[in-house]
Amino acid sequence: MTDHIYKKIELTGSSTVGMQEAIENAISKASQTIRDMRWFEVVETRGHIADGKVAHWQLPLKLALLYPNKIPKRCDLSRLFNVSPLPHFENATKSYKHVCVH
């Protein structure tokens, strides 16, 4: 087994049904644009109360992505996210120095 490096992001899943569905909603939505997700951890459990009942479950998650084996030679976050680079992509990603090599 090889050693892996992970990048963690935080997002919050929500559901009117329960905690499990809130987690599944967050992971399902994230999987539409994020590749190489490996694991998650629930940071906290909270919810919204309406009329004396739980109206919404909210679960902040830390989601771990497999960090690329090879760092791109230019700013190209499309390796991590299923997106096409925009014309102004180089300028828009200067804050992602952990992924970009200038």
C-alpha cells in the first residue's frame, strides 16, 4: 500500500429527513464537481427548529480528497475539480498556491 496525501475541505450537508440523508446529500452534491474523494468526518451536528420540531438537520463535514500525485506545471485546478479552465483562470487561482506552481 502506498502512502497518500489528502486535501481536506469543509462543507455542510442538510436534510429535512435526518442526519444520514444530510451526509449523503453533501457527498452526492460534492461528487458532481469534486474528484478523488476518499473519506469524511462529521464536525458537529446541528439543526433548525420550527414549531417545536426539528425542521432541518445540518451536518458540517470535513471531506478528504486524494492530493494529486503529480503537481501540475501550471495553475490547473481541473485536476481536482471537474471544471474546465476559464480564460482568466491563472489570475483567479493565485490563492491556490498549494496546487499551482509558478
